[in-house]
Amino acid sequence: MSKVKNLAINYKTAEEFKKFREYGSQELHMIDELEANVIDANIDSPFYGIYQGDDLAARMCLYRREDADHPIDNETADYLVIWKLEVLERYQGRGFGSELIEYAKSFNLPIKAISRFQNSRDFFEKHGFGAHEYDIERDLADESLMWYPK
């Protein structure tokens, strides 16, 4: 059974995110926007995480993208995006990052992963992600990798 949990959109989650190294203005904006809508119970949180006791040990932002104007390839306009995946340093080496990847793969959709650091690129490649043709309108400034279901 997976330890991956969908994280609630609330102030507790926002506070937990401050413990992570990758905590920037884009994320603050995203959390602020989601918190502004927290009263709408129908909003699906794009945040997933793994807890160790009461500590959020690993997290990722995973969302679905449907973009017929800028498909990943000639056929794939419906895919998932891993925008951020991080494991707190003291919890690294326990397989939590791999568990988050496997959870994303369980949706059986192509996955675009944004690689910000060389070691994250190596991590995604180890999990079957590969380079794809860059499109400035679709990919913006992101160096991304793709995984396709078999």
C-alpha cells in the first residue's frame, strides 16, 4: 500500500512546505491562490506527500495538463506534469522519491518532469524518463524529461 497522500490545501501544508529547500515565489503564489479557494471543497490539491510520523518527509506537485495546441508529440495532448519533487535531506535514501514517481506512473498517462538540477535529471533518467523535443511555447524555460506508459 502506498504511503503517498494527497495533501490538503491549508495553512498547515503551507507551513510544512517552508522546510523544503525548493521553496520559491512561484510556489508561494500557487499556495496563496489555492488557499484563497480553500473554502471550495471541490478543488483538487495538486500536492502529494509522504509523512514520517508527523513530518512531511517528501512532496511533489503533480497536475494534469490537457493542451491540444502544444502537445508533447503528435499525439499526446493529455499528460501529467511533475512540477516539483523533493525529499528532505534527513529522509533521503529511503526510496520516498521513487515512491512518488511510482505513484505518478500509476495514473498510466505520459509524465513530463521538470529537471532543475543535474542530480534530479539523473534521478528521473534512472526512473525511465528521457529527453523530448523542446518547444518554447509548451516548455517555456524548463528543461524537461518525459516518461511514457508501455
